[in-house]
Amino acid sequence: MLAAYVINTGHLSTGGEFAEHSLLTGWVNSFYDDFGSPVIVAVLSIVTGKDTLYIETLPIYAPAMILVQSVLATTIVGKRDVFPVALAGATFYKFLAPHTFSNAHRGGFAWTMLLLTLLAVVLAKRQPSRSTVLLLLFAAVLPMAAHTLPVAALLLLFILFLLNEVLGRQMFGYKRAALVAIVILAYNLFVSTWVGRVVFKFTVATSSVSEPITLSTLVQSVTRSAAVHSSLFPYLIDGAPPEFQMIVIISVATAAAITVIVVLYRLRQLLKSRSIEDIQTFDIVIGAVGIQAIAYISIIPFFAPSGGINPPLLGLMFFPIFLGKFSDITRRINLPAVQRQTWVSIGLIILILIPGAIASVANPMTVGKVNSFTEDEYQTLEWVSKHDSNRLVTDFDTASTYYAIGGRSSTYLPPPGEPAYATEEATSRIIQIHYTNPGLACTKGGTYLVTERMTDVGLIHLGSLVTKPNTNIRSTVRGSPKFNLVFETKDSFVATCD
């Protein structure tokens, strides 16, 4: 919607252009300051002649992200020959949050800018003047890419600065650190006011958790917020389909094992030397990432996971660094023949890459499928946009696509509350409208819109919440005196309220 607005008007949104007749359009208005990705999509749409909806489905940020991950890993490890290994790791270990990598999602753009910012920090010793210019450029663009990640990254950058000062390294001094912090904070305080909103959300969330924070809660928080009311638990989607769960577990375990091996190896080396001079750039960066991960795990029970606060995604973004270091370590193993040593190293890397490659290519995470639409669904949305002016009741992704193809009627989405879905009242609206009592939709709007994805794959709601598909919804609506089926395709339908 924001990209289409840029093309149609020739200027950026200021946060009030979309009609406030719906929760969704008001929500889109709140993202006016994340204009980085919409501008890129708009420019590509103009250059290629393709509509913005098509451009949005392309993985336009994935190549740049993979390349930056690889270059960052090579620079931190300090060995050029690890680049192919890091490139392979960055390419194949992409099985979490697939929408971030598989389409023009602002999260992909934000992560790319953060990694570029870190690369500019690491390059300071080699090219101080040029790296400072690049650092300012990337840090300035970063807060324009997304809300949460730039604010969350302030901790990572602060730890990098702190370790740099304590260890006396000329990498990220006061001036450079202050420059980055001022740019990010100024944008998020005066343009988007996101810092204040994050503090408010955290304050409210900590007083609204519906279950004790335990080790089990922390594990569950990878897929949901602990503040979600228990009445919604039976409807939450399980994640990867059963046939792919094992390969995902193996992939995560493999990445974790490599990370632990490399960290233990470096700790052993440092304990043996007992010298601060032997602390490498690798150790400083990984130390900062480790503290960031601990902070994420501590905070995430109070928030729905996102690209900005997501421990597994953080791990995958920096996995190429660990894999590159692991490759460098294995090459130092003393074997009878150099040729055998090379083959052992190559064999180990291939074994490590296989599970991640299978998981990424198979795209097992259900949430990735939830973000896709079929021709059948587009046909239904096109019909609704041309023939129906009632207020639509549907799920978040369907409503979003409806507006993206030009629909202009108001829509109804169950408000999640603050924190998201923490009360029985907020969760009951979802449960009744989409599962137990669809007739309630007629009290919220005039047309009930259900697509194939909602019946076969899952429903996505505000706050990154994904719930199970309702395979019986068509028969329920067909048998209800409150609805008239006015349009049907093989897998989608539109019903108006009497």
C-alpha cells in the first residue's frame, strides 16, 4: 500500500493518507516512517513496469543480505578463503522466518542495513575515513527500514563500543559510537517516536503476562508471547508440518553445535594465552552477539516474536561467521597429508550444510506458506473489490492483499489489545469469528471473505499471530441463515450478511 502510494502521488506518506475507517489502514499509517522498503519497491515497479504487488513477492533483499553476511564473516574471521564457506552458510541456512528472505519484506531490508552497519564498524582499522562515511550512511538508513530492529540493535552496538574501549581497540570509539546512537535515537524519538512506544509496550506487557515465566515459557516464546491468553492456545499453529520438523530440529542442532564448538575453542585458546592481545575482532563481535541473544531471550516472553526481537533469527544471521571460523579451525587439524586435511574440511562443511539446505529449499515453516496467495484467491479478491462495497470481515493477510490490489471498502480485524491478545475478550473475537461462531462477523461487517489459505494453511492476524486453518468454515457458513453465498470459487468464497 505504501509503495503504491509513492507511485501514485510521487511523494512519501506522512502517516495520515489512508482512511482511518479500519484497524488495518490505521495500522499501515503507523508504518509511514518505515519508508525504505516501499521506496525501493516503487522504484523497481517503475523501472520494470511490473505492479508493486508482484515486486513485493520477489526476494529482492536476499542476494544483498547473503553477500553482506558472507563479506562480514570473511572480514571478521580475517581469512579470504573462508568466503565460499560463509557464502554457502548464508545461502542455505535460511529456514526460519522465510518471508523475511523470500519476498520484499522490510525485515530483510532492515537486517541487510544492520549487517552493513556492523561491516562498516569492523572495517574501521583498515579504512578509517571511508568506513566512517559508510557507517553514517548505513546508520542513517537503518531506522528508515523498520521499527524494532534498529532500536534493539542499540544494545548490540553499545556492547561493541564497550568491549572496544575496555580492550583498547581502535574499532568503534566514542565519536563513531555516539554518531550511530544519535542518528538512530533521533529518528526514533522525533520522527517515529518508536522508542517511547517500545517502553510503553514493555511496561504494559510485564504486568499482563498470563502465565509464570519459566524455562518452558522461554522456549515457547520463540513462537508466541507469554502474554497471549490461554484460551487461544488450542488454536495456535504448530509451525513446521510434521514431516519437516525433524530436519528443522537437525538444522538448528547443527548450527548450535558449530556455534558451541567454535566458542569453546576460542575460550580454550584465550585461557591458554592469558593475554588481552590475543583477543580477536571475532571474539569481540561474537561476545556482543551473545549478550544480545541473552537480552532477546529475557525480553521475548513479553512480546510477539518479530524480525527485530527473535533469538533464532539472530543466530542464523550470524551463523556464517561461526561457520567461517569453524572452517578455519578445521584446516589447522594436523593430518598425515595436506590433501586429506583439505578433503576432511570440505566434507565436514558439506555435512553441516545439508540439513539447512534441505530445510530452506523445502520451506517447512507454515508461516511462510501463510504469506502466499493463489490465483484462485486473487480472483476472489478482484471480484470483491469490484462488486462489493460492504465492510469486509476476514484475516489480516487477506485484508492487506485486498487493499494492495486496489480495494477501498472498510475492513474489520479483531483488535489485539495491548499487549497483543492478552485478554480473553481479545482472543474470543478471533475464536468466535473464525472458528466457533462465524455469524458474529455479521455484527462487525456486511461481508465475510474466506480464502483458500484460511481453510487449508492458516490465518494470520495483527501482531504476527498465526492460527490454525478452519477446514469446516464453508459448510458452517453455508448452513447458517445469517449468510448468503454470493461468490464461490473452488477454494474461496464470499458471503454477505442478511
